Amino acid sequence: MLVLTRKTGEAIKIGDDIEITIVSTNGDQVKLGIDAPKHVDIHRKEIYLSIQEENESASVGVADVFNLLGKK
């Protein structure tokens, strides 16, 4: 894990097209601004994990879909 120290208004770059800026800090909270292309999904980690969990539960049983349709 890379750990960086940044002040309000400072930013970091990820690759050529993602920039994360420190917008403000208040106690133990940090407000981030993320500038990325529209095709890049950005989620809080807990939301990302929830999406992954939903996708996994939705795909249960799909492995046998070809057996249900019958083979030709």
C-alpha cells in the first residue's frame, strides 16, 4: 500500500486520466474529489462489496443454464 500525505487542494494522479484531490478535512474525515473518465466506475468500498455480493447471488444456478436449455 502506498501512503501519501497531502494537504487540502493537493492531488494525486493515477495513470494518465484519474486525479484525486483533497477537497477538505474535518477532524477524522477527509473529503475527496475524483476526476475520472465516465467509463470508470467509482464506488465506496462497502457499496462495491455489496454489488459484488448481489452479482454472486444473482448468478447462482446460472452455470447449469445450458443444461436447462438443452444441447443441440
